[in-house]
Amino acid sequence: MGRLFGTDGVRGLANDTLSPELALQVSAAAAQVLSRGKKRALAVVGRDPRASGEMLEAAVIAGLTSVGVDVLSVGVLPTPAVAYLTGVYDACLGVMISASHNPMPDNGIKIFAAGGHKLDDVIEDRIEALIAEGRFVRPVGAGVGRVLGKPGQLFGSHDQYSLEGTHERYVEHLVEATGRDLSGLTVVVDCAHGAASEVGPAALREAGATVVAINADPDGLNINEGCGSTHLGQIRRAVVEHGGDLGLALDGDADRCLAVDATGTVVDGDAIMAVIALAMRDSGELAEDTLVATVMSNLGLHIAMREAGIAMRTTAVGDRYVLEELRRSGLTLGGEQSGHVVLPKFGTTGDGVLTGLKLMARMAETGRTLADLAAVVQTVPQVLVNVHVSDKAAVAVATEVVAAVTEAERLLGDTGRVLLRPSGTEQLVRVMVEATDPSLAQRLADDLAKLVAAV
């Protein structure tokens, strides 16, 4: 069996590579690993609206209860809501069933440890080893887990829990975290027919904004279909059509957000992070005046932050690595160019709705347009070449490649950068060059790509 866990949980084609049988095994193993030492453990389970989520939710709940874990089934909610509720209810684990921005036929299982934190590699390895062994503790009788899935259905050691108000509690949490009345701002929000189709617009309205919601009618089949953060055409047109101050585009599980300004111009995750970082610096909330981002963030963000007196720490690609650095160093803001923005004070994972609220709070605070605020980041031209190789590991140590990268970095100095990154899923090496001179970026990228291909 190959490694099950990818960069963000277990993902695959629902009812094929991600079968109900696998979902049951993953959830049972995760519960057994994460609930050790607790007599009667609790798990929070949520999902996005895709049709296969109903099937997989049943399998996940069966796996959890089969090893004696009680389940609070919260239904359709964003990934950050499930992480938040895992912490609020002091659960041993949380499970989110979603394939995020992937097409509808896919699905996935994201697991959170106590407190709503993503799993590290060691825990994932322990879960995978237990699945491979197939040795599960199977209690009988009163030891079998129960499902606390109906409002007011209370029993046993979890009498204080019910579904009553879980969605409202998350909305209240978001509004409280916003910290500012958003009255006077009009926002168009593209919900991607996803998990935030109800709570996203509700939170924005509760915060005082005038809200136009589009693609907020999930039917189980239309999630991410030509809409949301991976298809920005609709939100760009809609914000102009409705005269909005900005648009927010969520993905299927609403753990990330991209924006557009009043003219429909895209504001990516780098610019969003810059706006929020400056707001937090001004309010004294940006720990060590430091922002955490991945290697894929544009050089323009680095330049903007340096000029603002804000340091940057860089991690590998994936919001889990951003999260690890935030927790390790006690920092307060991090994220990815793709729109995952993490504010540890308010959540343990990226939260697209919260990101939008924080962006709007800065607009309300300063009276400035999003276009004006986002202009702090001047994107440096970037060239990306995907090179098919037979051995990704060999490229990293090839003498001629190392020498060429060193020379390219010398030529660029502070005006650009070079990144060679092996793909996590394919036999590819991604050659990326950024430079203020686009023709130089193209030439260096082409030259490096030829060397990589020859290894």
C-alpha cells in the first residue's frame, strides 16, 4: 500500500480509490490513535455538500463508533468550522469530508487532532501503520460509540453536547474575530456551491456588510463547477454588475479565499496577506513583525514586506507547513498565494470567510479601496517550466544544476529569485524564475530547464 495521506488528508475519486471501506478504516484507525487514554472519546464530523459526502459520512461515523468513539455530526460546514468546533467541544479528533477545490467526483478525509490541529507526519504514519495491521479494538454492547446527531438528543457522558446552535456558534465566532462593523461595504461572495453557502453570507451580513451571494445553491453535484476560487470569471463580472466594493471567492470547503476589487481585478493570496499583515502590524498584533509564507509566494510580497519593516519566514508548499511554523515560533499570521490565510488567534487552519472579513475590516478602518490597499504588492514577473524527469532526487544534487542555480541567483541579486521544486505527485521538477526583467526570467528558466531535463 502506498502512502495514503497527501499534503491535506486522504483524497481520491469517491467510491473508487476513496471507498467507503477505506473511509471506515481511516476513521477507525485515526480514532484509535488519537483517543488513547480517554475513556469515552468524542469526535466532531462535518462535510461539504458533494453527493458522495453522504455515503462517506456514514462510513466515517461507522468507523468512529466501531472503536467506541461518540460522534457529534454537524452536517455541512466549512473545514475551519469543523476544526473550530473540535476545539470548542474538547473533542479528541475532528473529521472533515471534503476534496476542497477538486471537482465533484472527488472527495477526501481531513483529520484534526484535539484542539482542531492538523496532524503531523508521525501521527499520520501511525494511522497508516494501524490500517495496514488491521488490528482494531472492537467494543460491544454499551461500549459502542453513539451518534449525537440530532438537536436535543443527549445521553451518557456527553450530555452537554447537541447540534443546537453549532452553525450559529461558528458565525458568532467569525463576527467576533472581525473586530469592526462592516456597515457601508457591499461584498459579492462566490460560495462555489460549497460548504459555506449558508454560513459565509450569514457571517458577512451579521458583521454589517451588504451581501450579494452567488453560487450558493448546492445540490450535491455542482460544487466548484465553473465557480469559486479556481474559476474567478463569475465573481469578476458580478462585482462590477452589482456595484460591489469587493468580491470574495471561496473554494468548496471554504478554507481559502481569493478576492477581486471593485473593478473586477484579482487580488491574490499574497496581496491579501500583505494587507492583513500591515493591519496587524499597526494594531500591534503581528508577533515579531513577521509573516510566514511558502516558497511559492511572489518576490513582490517579500519586497513589500521588507519595505514595510516586516520580516518573512518561508516554508515548503502546503498550509500544514505554514501552520507548523506558526505554532513552533508563536507567530500570528501566515498563508499561501492560493488564498489559505491562517490567523492562529482565531483558528487552527485557513478560513476563507474569516480572511474576507479581516480584509473588509481593514477597508472599513482605513476608508481605502481594496485596489489601493492591495497595490502595496507589485507582482514580479514569474516564469514556471514543468520538466519531466526520471529521477527527481538526482536533480537536486546534480553538480551542473547546482552550479547553474548559483550563477542565476548571482545574476539576479535582489531583483529576482530561482526555485527548483520537485512535484509531490508526478515525476516533474518545477523550474521557477522571478525577475523584474521578464526576458531575463524567461532566459534563465529555459536554460535551467534544459539542464534539469538532461539529468
